[in-house]
Amino acid sequence: MTENKIITFSQSNKIDDHEKQQQTSRNNNVNTIINMAERLSPQAHEEIYNSLPTSTNQRNHPHSSSRPSLISKISSAKSLSVPRDEQQSTSMTPEEITTSLKENVIEALKNPIVIAIVILAVIVIVVGGALILMELNLLTLSNEVQHAFWIEVLSQVLNAIFTLLTIVTVHSRLIPFRQALQLQYNIDGDNEEIKTERLRIIKKYVGWYDPEKDSMQLLLWVLGLINLNTVAQAVITCFLWGFSAYDGYGHIVFRTISSMHRPNSVLYCFVAVAILTSIVSGILILSRVTKHRQHPSPQHNHNSIDNTPVIVVNGDASSPITVVIPPEEISTTPY
């Protein structure tokens, strides 16, 4: 995520004539803000300047002009003066959380991909549950041949779904794994440009990965488990499609490509590998995502109005003035 440019400076806060002293402090710090904003684009510089009190920005300055649309969203700096500890401790009520969840669910269901995933998940739950019940003989049919036949049908349906998902996502498993291996073993030497590009590719496919908080070894472990799951799924598919299923009497109940007996003991081993790799990699990813949410990076914390970064002024000495500028406004050279 592109970092916002954040500029801070402290105000004096005296008890005697507090309001006048605060205004004077802001007026005296105009040049300080301008100097600290040297590397910002003219528009961003203008936003900082125009965010100050009217009596201040009436000074003769080469960039004084009408306030940009971003600043027009702010009625006054004083109205947005909120201590930083109060901003961080603000929490949603249970009703607001419920409303937010409902809105997010409704919005997500407008996406065809999400709908497809939900449908597949329901099928997996229903078919998987029925398969487990039949394997444990908690759900039986009157005919043993029919019982074995439907166990095979349910197994083939589940395998088809997981095989389809694996084929669709195999590129997003292999590409970051290859890039991570090349970074881990320093294939590119001192070429920082290529290393940066490899990190960009990794983050494109591995959304939870944060190079500042997660080690490359952890990333390789997770991606290794995910790719091992891919291999296990491929082997399972070969067994289910390449070997026929027989009942306890030696009769074929489900014919596939070959009439050869399926080596069930080997098949079950790969099923166990597929399940374990999914569980372990999922736990590792969930633990990192939870850790990131508990300790977010500073660049992820910014205030906004209608999703637009704005300028917030904290009016006491314990909370310095903070100016948050949109990343697109940052210039690499002074003007």
C-alpha cells in the first residue's frame, strides 16, 4: 500500500488566554509547515496552507488561492479537533457492527465470483457430510452395491470440485513460490530493482504477506504447504479417475479409465496430506492476518471523510497537528 505523507508539529498550549495563544502559535508555524512540505506537489502544499485559519492564510503567499475540493469538505479545523487517543479508542456499537456486516454481505453477493464460491461451499458441505455419514454407516442403503456406488459418486463430486479449484488457482500458488525462492537464495545478487519487482509480484498473489512483519522463511513454509496440497490433489485425481472402484465382493461399482483395482491405502495417505496441508497453511495465514490487525502499520492509519484523506488538527500540546496528504499528491522533487 502506498504510504501517505504525514507532517506533524506541536502547538503551545498555555492556560492564559488559550484561544489567542493557539491562534498565535498556528500563525508562527506557517513557515515550519511550508518547509516540511518542500517535497510535496504544489496542490498538496496549497492544501496544507489553505487548511490553516483564515487570518493566517491571508498572508502574502505565492500559492494562496481558493480552497481545493478536498479542503472544502472540512468546515473548520476546530470542528475536527479530536485527541489522538480518542480517535484510536473509538469503537462501533453492536447495532452498527450488525448493520455494517449486513451491508458488506449484500455488497459481496453482488459479485458473481462470490456467489459461485458460496454455491460451491454449500455443495462441498452437503456432499462431504453425506459422504462421511455413509462411510461411517450412519447413512446406509438397503443394497450394499448401491451403497458403495453412491460413496464413489460423492467422492468423485468432491474431487471434481477440488480439482477445478486447484486448476483455477494453481498459477497463484506457483508464481509467488518461485519468486520467494529466488529472493530467499539471492538469485539476483545486488539488483534491488529486480528484487523489488519480485516482492511486488508476491504481494499481488499473497495478500496477507507483509515483508516488514513476515519473514521470507514463513512465506516459503506457507507456499510450500499450499503447493504440496496441489501435488496431493493431483495424485488423488489420478487415482480416482485412473482406477475403478470395487465393492467387498470384487465387483466393479464405478468404472473409470482403467479397470485396475484402486490402491485405497495409498489414496487415503494422499487425502490425509491434502487435508493436513490445508489446515496447517490456513492456521499460519490466519495467525499472521490476526497479528497484522492487532498491530497495524502506521501507514494504514489515516482519517478520512467519504473515503477521502483529509487534514485533521489536534488542538493541544499532547496531540500535535497532523496533516495527511493523499499519496497521489506527493511529488518526488521540491518545487
